[in-house]
Amino acid sequence: MSDNGETTLSFEEAMERLEGIVARLESGDVPLETAIELYQEGMVLSKLCGQKLEQVERRIEMLIEDGDGLQRKPFAPQRDDNGADKGE
């Protein structure tokens, strides 16, 4: 997979390819050399998906209604006391 090819994949396309790689690796019927290549491609796709999610997260804004109307606020996931994302 080339650098140019990986950046043109949408998040959904990258996830679909990643799921296919995982299925092939889990089948156990893949020669070692092929498994290593698939694993490397999967790591690239995983990184790409993570980057795309971070880009989207930075663009998300929450609208907060207060006494003065609606205000925009950058999206920041709520964290618990240990700093872990609560997923809210």
C-alpha cells in the first residue's frame, strides 16, 4: 500500500480493508510471509483510521445552550477521575 493510496481511502474503506485483513489472519490459513505483510498493512490502516478519527474529533463542536442563547464549544470527551475517556 502506497502513501498516496492510503490517504485517499475513506474511513469506511480503511475499516473494511482492516476487517478483511483480520478475518484472513484469524482463519489461520495464511503463509507466514503473507501474514507478516497483512499485519503490516493492518497496522498502517489502523494508524490511518486513528488519524481520521482525530481529525473528525477536532472538527466536532458541541452547542451549549445558556442564558445568552447557543454558543459553540470545541468537542472534548469527558474524562473520569483517572483521565480515561468516558465515551460521552
